[in-house]
Amino acid sequence: MTSLDERIAGLASMTPTRLRVEWLRLYKVAPPAMTADLLRRGIAYRLQERARGAMSGALLRDIEQLCKQYERTGEAMLLPAGRIKAGTRLVRDWGGNSHHVVVLEDGFLYQDRRYGSLSQIAFDITGTKWSGPRFFGLVDRKKKSDA
């Protein structure tokens, strides 16, 4: 086991008082009123953050956007392989019609209606369940190898 693994494993045997002291040492603020289990998780997170680095600003923004999207629509979906910038227009021909979707900061606009995911739009267009990113050509369908 690495030193980090040992330190995290050692949290399991710490008393709540010792966990609060460790929290104060790592975060430089008094620990919030929470259970010992949550204190352990917060301390473990901070130890990993210090050893391996913090989450990037882009990842934090993605998490925040997903939370907002979930609160608004009850669904959350990240677009694969990087971000599609707001203002991008996605076009798909289907059933003899050209369908245009505008990417927004917090979702998508299709036929003057806001959507939380491309999959919802793909369903409205086709009447069947689709992966929205695949339907709009954002994801390549990878063939499974016979290895």
C-alpha cells in the first residue's frame, strides 16, 4: 500500500474527536457538524486532492452545470469527448426533413423549445429511443473487436 492508501485506511480507526482535529489541520477551518463517516470522506478527499491534485475548473463547471440541469429537468447528461460550445448548430436530416438544434449553455433549443438532452430531441424526431449524441453524429459507433 502507498502512504496515501495507508493514511486513508487509518481514518477508519480514528475517533470523532481525532477526525475533527485532522479536519482542522487539513482544511484550516473548524469542521462542520457532520457524522464521523462524512468527516472521514471529506478528509480522504482532501488527502487525495493534495496527493494527486484538485479537480480542474472545467470539471467543476461541468458538475455545476449538471446539477442545474438536473434541478431544472430531472435529467442530467454530459456531452461526450469535450464540450460543444454554446451557439453551435447541430443539423440532422431525418424523414425527409432537416432538423436544427442550437446548443445552449444549459441545454438545447429545438423548434423553439428547450431540452435538457439531445436524447429527448432524438426521441421527438424519430419516435424511438436513441442516444442523442449518436443521433446527431457526435459519437462514433465503435465496433467491438473479437479479441
